[in-house]
Amino acid sequence: MQYSQYYGQRNVDGYGAEVLAATQEEIDEVTSYFEWQAPELKIEFMQKVYAETVIGHRHDVWDIHTNRDRWWVITNPTNLYSQQQFPSMDLAVTFHMGLCLRIPRTGRQASNGRRVLPFGDVWNDLRAASAALGQAHNVADYQTIGVRCREVLLAFVAIAQDEHDWASEERPKRADFKAWAEIICNTALPGDSHKERRQLQKGLLTGAWTFTNWLTHAKSATWHDAETAVSTVEHAIGLATSLVIRLMRGVPDQCPECGSPHLRAEEGRRTDDMDILWERPRCNDCEWAGEAVPIDIEPLDDAEGLITREGGASDDEACSIMEVPLRGVRKPGDA
């Protein structure tokens, strides 16, 4: 298989696109996806020819030549399109963007929100502190932001205490932030192999706590101090939230079966209680799956109805239905 990585090289096949540089990881991911979708085809040449960012989401377009035909592979989410059906790259990109936009925005927000459950209130408070920063004009305002940031940190350790059973000989007071930061980091990052990670996480949390406490009383506080408090707390809470969520959901650092670091979150429902949403880690390389844990109560009736449609094609209308992946056209009545 050949791959062109020369940035700025003109695509000689007439698509008007230039070859873009790509990392080996990107190449491997696209290759793995294509071989999964089309195992009977052999990739002979591939190149990344275009990239477009829409509302903060980057989509890369790959031109793939096989032993039989040619395909577009477009990422985020990844899908492939036959160049026989989509001879124009612009047509393929437009169609792909349409598929992305058809995913309900509320559904995306719910999925993203589940990544930080049950710490949603903590992030709401942090956003409020960030918004207050834009209205801060004097020392009292800066001190108030320090108070808000300190409350965010306390809310984080309070929720962590309620949501997980922390094995500790002595249970510190609920508002003893430093003691709870110590317990959380020691439990989530145990052993010598995590020494540096543990020290960094502890340093971020305790440093944020010390600084915000200072800011709440600092008569010399400036706007930059308030900004530093918000940014530092946001960074520390972001890493700590991810750490605790992975611990609560039993997500290992790598697949216990094959050692791959490529793990994804897989959501699903059980037939005996369809209102509870479950999640488990799954390996992209060997399909190992961890133990499922409940993450949200989301009645199925509420999840439905996000898209409503009226009307439809009658049986005698001539229409085509593209298969997934788009590798052929099937018409009503075809065998």
C-alpha cells in the first residue's frame, strides 16, 4: 500500500484537492476502519485530501484506491462513500455533513453530559464563575470569584464522597478538601507506576484550593488573579472528574486482554429495565468488554420523538435506498 504524505502536493486525479499531511495513527485508524467495512477489498493507495471544521468539529476526507474501485472516507463520525456514487468530493462532504446535522442536538448534548455524570452541577457552578469573571471590576468582585471557585472544589469532593465507596481507615470531615483530594488520588492512582501522575493530580487540586482560599481574602487581588483561579480550578476539576469517572465505571488504562489503549465507552439498555442507561468499556482492537454500570435514568419514551416526520413515499413511487455503508443502490422490489 502506498501513502502520500507530501504536504501541498496537487492531486493529479483532477479533484482539485491537495494532499494533506497525516500522522501514522490517523493512517492506521482509517485503514482499520476501511478494512472492517470492506474486508474483501485491498487498499492500494490512500491519501488525506481535504479537511473542514464545522462548529468546532473537524472532518477529514481520505481518497482511497482499492484493487477494484475508489472510495471516500470521511471522519468524525467516520463513514465511507463509493466514488462511483459520489464522484464529487464536495457532494460526499455535503452528504456527510447532512448526516451529522440529522443527529438531534439534544441527543448530542445528553451524550456529552453523560461523560461527566454525576458531576454536572459542579460544571454548571464553574461556568457561572467563569461568566462572573466577565463582569468583575473591583477587588470585591475578584474575591467573590475566589469564593465561587472554592465552592466548586468543595462540591466536587462532596459528590465524589456520595458516588463512590472510598476505602479509607479514617473518613475525614466532609469539607476537608485536602484530605479528600489525598484519598481520591491515592485510590484512583495507586502504586509506584502512578507516582508521577498521582503527585501531579494532588498538586493541581491542592494548589487550586490554596490559591482560591487566598483569593477570597486578598485585598490586593486583581482581575488576572480571578482569571487564574477560574482557569486553574477548571483544569484541576477537569482532570479529577475524568479520573473519578474512570474509577467509578471500571475503565482500565489499557485492555486487559490485548494491552491496547484504544478503549471506547459503549452504552446500552437491559431488556428487564429499559429506562436505565448502562455503560461499559470496550476495546476497539479485540472487542473485550468490561462490566456494565448504570450511568443515567433516561426513560425510553423521552429518548424517542426527538425527530418527527410526516408523510412518506408510497409503495408505487420509484425511489432508491442507499445501503450502509454506501456500496450499492437497492430499489423497492429488487431481490
